[in-house]
Amino acid sequence: MSAYLSIESLSVSYGATPVLDNVSLTLQRGEMVALLGSSGCGKTTLLRAIAGFVVPSTGRIVVDGRDITGLPPEARQTAMMFQSYALWPHMNVAANIGYGLRMRGVARAQIAARVEGLLTLLQLEGFGAREVSALSGGQRQRVAMGRALAVDPLLLLLDEPMSNLDYKVRLDLRHELRALQRRVGITAIYVTHDREEALTLADRIAVIDAGRVVQYGTPEEIFHHPASPFVAGFMGADNAVDVVHDGGAMRLADEATPAAARTRAHFRGDRARLADAADAAALSMDGTVEQASYLGHGFRYRIRVGRRQIWVDDAAAVAEGSRTHVIVPRDALLLFPAAQP
């Protein structure tokens, strides 16, 4: 199956500073792909390059067989949703949705018919005359989506549209946006620094670090089979220790362990547990509870293991200052070559 969107060896620099380095991605029609990474990694620059607001130094962008690399933004048939949704507060819902069509000189009757159809699609029947200031967050999101869809874009580009919302509202809107995107069937690219958001929304995730795509795959692949220590840490497996295989067992490496015998192990805090005794079938580490925080469903502990600091989530209450064992099942360990000194 040929790709609907193809980004081929794209590089972007701001002056002498490289921002994107030889980025290549493909999307199928109807997919939602998340660009995931920390601030400054280049994900928003990639989105803006697709929209035409940033000119690449090398590479091509092809949509549905059409090379759009050299086209101005208005000729690319893309639509962008911003963090604030950028709705006009002095216009009602119908006027906001039809705004892009009016700017293109579409006849009034055609605009009215298109807006009415979108109100039905977005489950906003009867809301056309309502002021946007009277809408809930989810309703405003659907209006912004309607305005983007009204102009029949080839691609929907979303630049962290939920970053300014409260956590509870974000949780609700993630599922609403995902259901809406599937119902409409539009191809979409979603920029976020929130791994939970990417896992919830996307068909595939591109993890970006320092201007490069370091892994591209389904949420399950990225989460359970990270390709590098960076991806493992970014996806929540941010506990990292050096281990050594000792016969059939695995133990924590010590200062005398040569580099060639070491393996770097990453694991998530919720896959570890605290215990009174070691477990020969798992990775066991002696430690001291330095900090305990109650999370409602259990506790999060900061454990000092030698010179290392490890975070563990556990349901049991353990006093700060207590000696304990950190137990990590073998199948919870993500193993990589040891870091070079």
C-alpha cells in the first residue's frame, strides 16, 4: 500500500542551527500519528514544515502523490488546530466553522449547507447560533475541528491543542477527539510532549530526539519494545541500573564489574515492588527508603540503592528510613548495551 503522506529525508535549520536532521516518515490515509518528544526536539518544526510555515533545506513532502514541498501554506490544503483553538470570540459557532470558506469566496448558500452538515457530523446540531464563549471545552474543540474540516483539508495538523487544559478535561477530550477523527476519517498529525496523550490518541508514534526520529511504531511497540534507553526513559521506564548475568541469575553490577560484562536495564516504577527478602528469580537490590509520597491508589517511594536513586510504586506503606529490597521481575526489564564511560 502506497503512503498517503511521505516525508522524505527532511532537514531544517534556523540559521546555522540544525533543527531537523534527515527526517523520514510515512502515513497511511486515515491514520493519526503523534509526534512525541521533549521541548525543543523539533516536533513542532516538523509540523510547521508540513504546513508550509518553515522551508526545509533538503528533502520532500508528498501528499497523495503530490509534491507540496515548494508550495505556499495556502496552496497545501492542510488545516491546523492550535493550543488555544483560536476561535473568534465575536462570532457564533456557525460563523467560526464557515470562516475559512468565506475567506475563499465560497457562496453563502454553499457555506450554510456545508456548516449544517458539519454541525450534524460533530454532534452539534442546534448550536450554530450559540456564542463560542458559552461552550464547554469539548464543544469548542469540535468547533475548531469543524472549522478545519470545512475547507476539505488533505491533512489535519494539531499543535498540542490540549496543553492549556486541566487534567480532567484533557482526559475526556482525548477520547472525544480520537472518536471524532475516526468518524471523519481524516489523516492527522498530533504534536505532544505527553506520552499518555500519544498512547491514547495515535495509531503510530514517532519519538523525536534532537531533530531525529529515534523510533516509529505502534503505541504497543513503542511502550513495550523501546529501541533505545532514551525511548525507554521517555516512555516511563526511567529507572536505569547496570546489571550482570551471573549463571542463571541476574544481579546488580558493582564497581568491580568490567564494562564488557555489564548490561543496562531500564524498568518502570509500577513493575517493581518492595519486599523484606530478596527474590532469586528476579533482580533484587538492597536499598533504603528515602522518601514516601501517597498517591491515592498507593505510594511512590524514592529508594537509595548504593549511589543510585530508584522510584518504586507500591501499595504497602513503608516508613522512610527503612531498609528494604527492590524486586523487579525479569520480564519487566528492558535490556540495552551498557552505557559507555
